[in-house]
Amino acid sequence: MERQLGFTVGVNAYFSFSSGGAFKPHWDRHDVLVVQVHGAKTWKIWDSTFKNPIEKSHLARHDLTDAPAQELELSPGDVLYIPRGEPHAASVSGGSSVHLTFGLNSLNGVDVLQQLHEAAGQDDFLRGDLPPRAATGQLRDHQSELKARLHRLVDSLDLAAWLENADANRPAVRQPSLAWSDQPGDVLRLTLRRRISLPDAGDGEPPPVTIGGTAYTLSPAAIDILRRLFASEGDSRGDLMEALAARHGRAAVTAGLRELSRLGFLVTDRAV
């Protein structure tokens, strides 16, 4: 999900064995995807009266005496999308329930202000003390210069470059593989949280690959494995071997798989 959407994604699993719900009605500071896995749960959703919150709230600003705008029951396999800031509550419909809640955390304008704050910290003048309030003329001149420097900071902002840099430095979230298997039917998946720029795995030593702000020297076979798995979002070991063996040789492909597995960039779903 992170590779496809570019957001930071977290997930919680909720196991409920009695009536009622885990939380009182609340909104979240991120968009939510709910996936019902087992049993059934009833969701109530109210219209938002506080747009784009950046903090979680237990509805201090909401009057929930009105009926919810939506009330629906989720069954296994159902998916519910709840935008950031929409108050909601869930309760078990009967028996027990298991569901997953994915939080989709995107950057916003307040995050941009934080970036400008960090940039302002590199400016000698902006780090300087303000004149005392009684020094009217000095304060007026200082204010003019301060505004000018802040305007220059804002004008120099490049949102596309800032988002690209934030994405490039997002932690890779390595996930060590605890077991090695060479069954052709096993499905190989990447653990990387973002798509990365890959060099051509041609002749000679390829340049380092930057993942999560760290440079890694990878073999040509490992680079082509990454390229194929980014495209497929999962591939069987047998199909991947057949696709890459002609170029790199079976031994080199196996070594590349072990290389990525040791780094924690690759995990195996065992064939059943």
C-alpha cells in the first residue's frame, strides 16, 4: 500500500469477543481503510464539522445527538473507507469479530511549515534575538528584514522536490527473513516501503542503490530481482528464476535472492 500510494501506512488488528466497541466515537487524523476479516461489525459515521484535523480527538467539538449520516454492517471481505476527520464508532453485531484498520498518513500544509521552520534555523538573522518592544524604530526595521527573509524562504519552496526527498529518506523497514526456502511455488515479496530508482544492471559494477537514505552495493542479479518484484508486487520463485536465469545464470539469481533476504528486503510466502 505504501509503495502504491506514497503514504506512510500503519495497521492495527482488532479482536472483539463481546458486544460493544473498543473506542468511543472519535475521528482520526488520517484516512482509514477498514477490512473486515471475521464476524460482523456495525459502523456509525457522522458528518465532519472540523475539516482536516491534524490531531486525534474524542469529539470534544462534536454534538452526536443527531443520528449518524451512515450506519452499515461489514461482513468478511468488506472494505470501508473513512476520510480523515469523520467521527465514527464500531460495535460487534453478534458473536465475535476481527478486523484490520489501515491508517493512511499523508503529509499536509502544517508539515510544510515544519520544513520551513527547519530551513529558517539555518539563517543567522532569523536565529537572532528580537529587539526589545520599547525600541520602536529598531523593531520596525527588524520586522521588515524578518518578513523579507521569510518571504524568500516561502518563495524558494519546491513541494515536488520536498516530497521526493521525504519519500527517498523514508525508512526501508527491513524485515528479516527467518527461513530460507527454494520451492518454485513460493511467492517472493518485497518489504520496502517505497519504489526506488534502480540503475541498469548491465556489464560491470552497478552504482550504489539508495534505500531509506542508505546506499547499498547490490549485485546485478539483485537489482533485476528488485525491478521485477516492483513491477509484479510478488512473483513465484520459479517464474522469477526462469525470467532472469538467461541473463544472470541460476546461481547468480539464487545468490541475489539470498542477498536481498539477508538485508531484510525480501520475504517468502510459503507455497501451501
